[in-house]
Amino acid sequence: MRKPNKEELIVRKIKDGTVIDHIPAGHALYVLKILGITGREGFRVAIVMNVDSKKLGKKDIVKIEGMELKKEDVDKIALIAPTATINIIKDYLVVSKSKVQVPNRIRGLLTCINPRCITNQPREPVIPEFRTMSLNPLILRCEYCGCTMGHDEIIRQLVKE
Amino acid sequence: MWYNRDVITILDFSREELEEVFETADDMLKYSHSRLDILKGKVMALAFFEPSTRTRLSFETAMIRLGGDVIGFSEVSTTSIAKGETLADTIRMLDSYADIIVIRHSIEGAAKFAAEIAESPVINAGDGTRHHPTQAMIDLYTIRRNFEDIDGLTIGVLGDLKYGRAATSFIYGVSLYNIKKLYLISPPLLSTRKEVRDHLKLRGIAFEEVERLDDVIEELDVLYVTRIQRERFPDPAEYEKVRGSYRVTPESLKKVKRDLIILHPLPRVDELHHEVDRTKHAKYFEQARYGVPVRMALLKLILAGDRV
Ligand SMILES: [Zn+2]
């Protein structure tokens, strides 16, 4: 029997779907969680963790067969894994490859950490909004009270740990 | 430039825009004991969800001296808010009555939210521990009246820099100028919030956090004093231990620069010894007097624009 090469061992090619590459090592399960993938949906999912990466040292990869991502999903992935790239696969070929981008403004996805913030007052009709202050490390600032939020807190909120 | 604008934080404005307020305030000084009719027929609504004496009265006086009228409330217990009305609905109501709304609230970001709801311009008269932009304008104006230029000065801010909105707004305000150095003087427990330090770094302001006033007082051109509240300390013994280091007394002024000016947003408790009042450094009563002309200038520019 032919010995499978290293590439094949890690990444069996998928026919149609999405490959999320360059996820910071150890963050693949968070990506699945925010996409709402439990494994019981029926489509094939491959998770590769802690493989060598020229850019990141170590990285994770997630492959999902038969699923395309919505804009909101991509925004969430960007907040969890700002280095990620998203490859769309059609008939075994990569038809598009793009880096995720942390939006300049994030509306609604997150809540402010400051309990005294207007966005945390239960009956006021106000949607939390954040501005991206820095990408590495990722820091967001509440547009209402000015409180800043780091990457750990962002992940904690998005995956609802 | 100012017509119809909201005033939420001092950082919404450029030095040039502030200069326009200061020049208008110079004019208004002449009228701070008479009555103009520039804003005749205009109504200002005061929405003071948190009590205040100085800020409220000086806004009220400013509007009256410009010929306008004032409505509003200065505590919530007698209003519909006490019955559970939302801030949003209260603002909608005031917006339908008034041409400008001045709001003070204990919730952070309340003024920005009010400005999104109201069609009339909104002035933030203090939101929680965050911003107090009109106070910062008065502070900067006082410096400008005493020195030719704010650029090049060494400025110290003393007291509760973490929760004090006047101190924070003042720090943001001086960050618009090319000051020589900024000393942030406080016990570590009450030091400036990270977002404020990040802002200073981004602006390239030379600043240093220090614990003792004595170590830096000789270098200062401006000393901005604020109150340290006992309640901020989980341990009362800790408060007793540090309070002395943050009090300005005649003794602490022995080695200061000849032209040092001392500011304080008032009211004070015991952080400024009353004997300091008699020194030529004490400028806090002068600063308090500028509350009306600076607010007159703001109201005039927002409601009437540049026209006289
Ligand atoms: Zn907030």
C-alpha cells in the first residue's frame, strides 16, 4: 500500500464547501461553535489542529462540506480568528480565497462589559456598537461608554462559554 | 461650525472649534451680568437625572442671559421616569418641547444615546464617570485666560482619575494641545483608566503616572485638583493613609513656579486647604465664574450659529 503523504493525512480534499484555514492554533472548536456546527447536521466536517504553519507557527484548519458561509458568519470568524482565510471549494477546486476582515464597526453581536453602560439598560431601545481600535491584539471599544474589550472577552461572548 | 451640533465629548471638537467657543466667551464676559436677546424665543430643556447645583444653575443662567427660556427637571423622583419611563421616551418628550436638551445622567453613554434620539442638539452635562465636556471647555478657557498658550505647559491632574469625569474630560481636553508634559497624580487604586492612557499614547502626549504630588509640583504650570471620595476605597484605613498626599496646603506650595495656577471643578471638600484660596495661584473661583460665559458661548454658537 502506498504511504499517504503528509498533506493527505491532514486534509482529504472536499468536493464542494468551505475550508477555513490559518485559524490560530487551538481555536478551531470555537469556530465550529459560532457556526453552530455540532456534527449532527449531517455534512462532513474535518478539523485539523496544531499543524505547522509558516505564518503562524501552529494553526488549525476547519473543512466543511456542503456549507457556504453568510456575511455574519464571516464577521464572527474574523472576531474569533482574525488571521483566518476562507477558501470556497467547487468541484474540488478552490474558486475563491479570501482573508477574513475584522469590521471597523460591530453592531449587535457583542455586549458591553460595563454594567453602567446605556447599552446594558434592559428597556432602552439601543443596540450595542463597537469600534475596532487595534487588530493585533484585537481590541474593541464601546461607542457609548468607551470601555474597551480584549480578544479573550470577545471569544467568551461569541462562544458563550 | 457649531450650529445645531451635539456636545457629547470634548474629543468631538478640534482646537480651532474650541478657539471659536473661547473667542465667543471673551465676548460674552461683557454680558454675564446683563441680558441679551440673541436666543429670544428659544427653549432649553434641562434633563438632570442626577442632582447638580453648579452645572445646572450655570446653564440656566447662561440661557436666561441670552434671552431664552428654560424648562426641565433636576431630580427624577417627581417625574414620569420615577414611574418607569425609559430615557428614550423622556428624551422624545423634551425634544418635542425644546430647541436644545442638556442632560446629566448616571448611566454611561446616556448623552450619546439621547443625541441619537433627539432631533434637537444635545449637550452632555455629565454621564456617569465618563464625560463632562462643558466643564473641560471651562477648564481650558481658564488656562487660556491665564497663559498666552496652552501649548508647551506642564500640567498635573490630581485626585480620582479613574471615576472622576471632570478629571477625565480635562485630560482628554489637554490632549488636543501640544503640552510639554502631563502628570497623572493619584493613588494606584484610582489611576487613569486604560482607555484614557491608550488615547494619550495614540495622541503622542508625554505623560507620567505618579503617586505623590510633592515629587512633581515644582515642575507644574497648571495643577488640576479633584476630590478623592472615601467610598472608592474598599478599606477605610487605606483611605486615611493616602488622603494626606492628595491635599494641597500652603506648605505643599513652597517650591512651586511663580506662575503656577491651581484649578478645581468644585465643589471641594478638604483637598484644597482654604488658606490656598488667598494665594495668587488659586484660580478656581475665577474658573467657576467662567462657567456662565463659556456656556453662553456654546448655546449661542449651537442655537444661533456665527451670526451676532
Ligand atoms: Zn459600553
